[in-house]
Amino acid sequence: MGRWRTDFRQWEKAPGNPVCEVDLAVDVLVRQRLSALLPDAGWLSEETVDTADRLARRRVWVVDPIDGTRDYIRGRPGWCVSIALVEAGRVVIGVLDAPVRQEVWRAVAGGGAWRNGVRLAAGSCARIIGARVPTDALPKADRDLTMVAKPNSIALRIAMVAADEADLVATLRWGNEWDIAAAALIAAEAGAGVTDALGGTLTFNKPQPRDFGVLVSAPGIHAAAVARLADRVAAARG
């Protein structure tokens, strides 16, 4: 927060993939603090070179130091620090800290999900028509959905489903575990449907730490969302 809306170095790791020096500083700080908590845990982070060492660890931290870097760079509030603890392929603790929004989201496997101490519950939407989607624009095929404000952070968009502020979030491309691990637990513990884009189970700390998309929704429309997107998923996967 001390560096937000100040001057700092920024560049692109790849076209359309921004990073800044604050991402790297947060990565170092969080790793120091989490390693002190669990010295035996492995480490997987967007801003650290990955190694196979984590695959031999029973517990692994999966971290995105700033999820929503584009909003951070632009001085917008739609970013957070995303931290998950994974055991045997499943997330057991998830935390999102969004300081500009004064929000801390927490979940423990089997213990529910919370934002600022208030327990979360996904919504009761039962029809996909009219479902609220955090997006800047809807394709023609989805004009029967309802747009709501979209933070740049995919983790915060997923958390919106947990908080009944959105009904559906979907991505139809390969994505990284650190983007979704913490938020996936928060949404699941709030009762949301949480899968990959094909409707399959998400697992974490894989040798290639990626999944094909993520689909998070109010539980009553999850099957309909999987069916609605099936042709697009097949086309995207080639």
C-alpha cells in the first residue's frame, strides 16, 4: 500500500502480462513470513522461478503477490494478495487481502468462508438467464446475462460469487494455479460450484501448475454453465 499510486518500475514479462517492482518486493516479503510459519512447506509463486522441489513437499504455499497487477499499476482498487496453503493437491487455507478495498477474505477447508469476519454464502440464482457476471463486455451469445463491475483480479471476481455479488465467473484458457487457488477455496466454502472450464475437479501443486479455465458459479446454475460453455471450451482447446 505504501507504493500504490507512486512511481515504481514496471514492464511486461510477455505481451499483455505486466509486472512491477512491487510484485517482486511483495513476493520476497510474503515468502519470508510464510517460510517462518512453515519451514517445511514448498513454494509456488507467480514471481518466483518454479522448481521441482515443491512436488516432494506435503504442504505447499501457492501465492500471487499481486493478483490484478494491471489495476495496481493504474491506481485502481481491483487487486489483492492471494495466498493458499495446499496439502495433497487440495487447498486447505485461502486468504485474499485487498487493502485498498479494506477487505480480508479467509477460508479454511471445512470451516466456511469469511470476509472481514462476516460469513459468506453464495447466491440462490437458479436460472442462468440474467446471471450476474463481472465483465467489461458481453459477447453476443451472452447478452442474456447481467454485467456487474469487474476488478482486474480474477481472485476477487471469484470471491464475488462467494459473497453473492456475482453469479458466474468463467475463463476459457489455460490459467495458473496461483491465480485461483485461494479464491477457489473461498468460493467452495461459501457453497459455490467450483470446477475447471470442463466441469472437472481442480487440483493443485501439479508438475505443470495450470488448469484449463475455471468456472465458479452459484450452485443452482453450475451444470447449466458447464453445458452452455461446452462448445466454446472445445473450440478453445482445439
